[in-house]
Amino acid sequence: MKNTLKAITVLIAIATLLALSLQNDGCKPQGNPSIYDPNWKSLPQPVVDSISPRNYSFAGVGQLTIYGKNFSDSVQNDGVFFNSTLATIVSASQTQLVVNSPNVVGDSVQVRVYVIGAVDFSPPVTYKMLAAVVPFGKLTGNVPVAMTTDAAGNLYATITTKTGVGAGTFKYAPDGTSTLVEPSSNSWSGLKVGPGGYLYMARNVKAIFRVALSGGTASRWMTTPGSISDFDFDQNKVLWSGGSGGNAIYSITQAAVVKSFPFVGIVHSVRVFGSDLYVAAHSDTTEGVWKFHIYSSDSLGAPQQYFGFTAAYGASYSALAISFTQDGDLYIGTDAPDAIVIVHPDGSYAPLYSGLLQPAVRTLAWGTGNNLYIGTTSGMYIVVAPKPGAPYYGAQ
């Protein structure tokens, strides 16, 4: 009984305090001030008139310029959506917005602009954005370890499992259909189409092999003084190869004359461009690309470091594959965060399509036009490069 009376007393006390509180509140103004401003007016609706480049661009590559009206000249007050992706604005004026191209792929990407202070988005504009990097070859878990192309743009690639077991060397037509060319389980490290209608091959032993482009089993073509990892042909069909040791460069003529040249290092990749031989190599604790002038099959200039990869990217990464564009840009496939590095003739360098390519890029091969085939630890891809590739002299 005492507990019941105590509970009733507490309830009465609470009710009394509540009543007093309500009486006191009645003497004060009620509610918060309204945020509604009867004098506020919306800014004009933004409008998109056009987008440059016209018609289409590559997703995630470069910049786009949006022309229109009623934009803000403050970057912080504008926004541009490509479908549901917000692009990064680089500069802004009332009639022009420059944005980094977002990685949004589609034939009908909806582009809309908003401006803080304007009630409405711009009416949507449809724009086409193409993929700059496309998977190729349907390897389903296997990886390419060497690649090259012929004059028609067909790709030849040696494929292994991720554990290094050879699956053969295949010819891929530009549409991706493939046929087996060389069935051995050898993990070829270098491939080039060369004189006589052959696919020439190296695999880190003291020899160059070859097989007819129509297919078959590769046979030894030439024995070399040292192990060969990669090679390329010059305009005179002389094969220039690279390996390891104190005489790591060799020339081989079609008359079977072999000559050694001094270079201390481990060669990863070889490419001839113009009248010069380039090798990506590890030499004296340094990764880089070295250049040799070719005077003749038995006369080679002294090596000069063309690009110091270690100086640019640190000792943890390697220059794994090299090739050139028609106008002399050097492309380097790497295991660094910048999966492909472009080195310009003036020595400046920059990544190709930063953020779109994943390392490690271990092999490169130019197809027709601007198509660059790349082989990575995750498969094969076609990269639509800004420029076309330099020719392979052996395939001409």
C-alpha cells in the first residue's frame, strides 16, 4: 500500500512540474524563425549548348569543354554530372566549363549541369564516350608473356597459366578470334614476325627459334653466344638481340653472321627505331632504357642512357617492355603505378591514361592505326593510344 501511495505521489509531482512548464512557455514567443525568404529568387537555369570534342571522346582520357550559359564563374558553385558520376571541374566561366573526362562509357551518356542557387539542372544533353582500354582475347585467367603483330594487324601472343605453364602461341585476328600457331609449352620471352614468312622466337636460352606463320613446331634457327630474352629487326633485316652478361647485345644477319657487342646488364626488351637500337635493361643497379646507334650489322655505337627509369620511379620498379610511336614517343610498360610511361623526344615524360591502366604491363605490340596491344598480369587489352605506332621492320 505504501509503495502504491509513493508512486501516485511521484506521478502527481511530475504532472505539476509539467503544468508549470507549459504555463511559463505560454509567456514566450512560440516556434523558431522561418527560413523562408519571400524575396529570394532562383538563378537562371543553366543550359548546355555543346561539348568539345564534338560527337564523342574517350572515357577517362583528357579533358572536355562544355559550352553554354548561366554557369557560375566559381568552380565551387558548379557541378557536372555524366549519368550519375560527378566530374572534376578544372576551370569555369559563365559560358564555359572545362572538366576532366570521367571514366563513364556509353553511347548515350546524359550530361547535366547544376549551379548552386539555381532551382533547375540544365536540360540533359546526350554525349558518346568510348572505352580507351578494352579487354581482348578472352584468356579466362591465363596471361600473355610475349606479343608481336604482322603487317595486317594480326596479333601473335604466347600464353601461359598464372603459374607459368605454357599454353602455346596463338594468332589473334583483330576481331579476337584465335588459332594455335605453335603448340609447345615453351614460355617464349620474345616474338617478332620476320623475313621469309616466319615468326621468330626467343626464350632466355642461347638461341633464336622460328616457326612458319602458317603454324607448326618451332625449330632452332640460330645459336648465339649468350642467352636471348628479346630482339627486333632493323631496316636491313638484321636481327638485334639482347640478353645478359658482359656482351649482352648481338646482331644476326640473314647470312647467319653473329657478332657480339659489349653491354653489361640484363636486357628486358629490345626495339629498333630509325637507325638506333634501344634496350630496356637493368644495368649497374639501375633500371632504364639505353640507346645505341646502328652503323652496320658489325658496328654499333656506345650505349647512352636514354631514360633513367630508376631515377624517375625508384628502385622498386622495372622498365619491362618498350616500343615507339611513329613520331618518336617511347612507350615503356612497367610494374610501377604508372603502368605505361610515355617518354617524349625532349626527355619529358608522363603516364599514359593515368588511372585506366593497371600494372604490370609486361609486353607491348602495335596493331593497325592507334591500337596498342598490351599484355598484363591480368590479361590482354587493346589501348586506343593518342598516336599510331612505329612500324616493325621485320614484318614489312
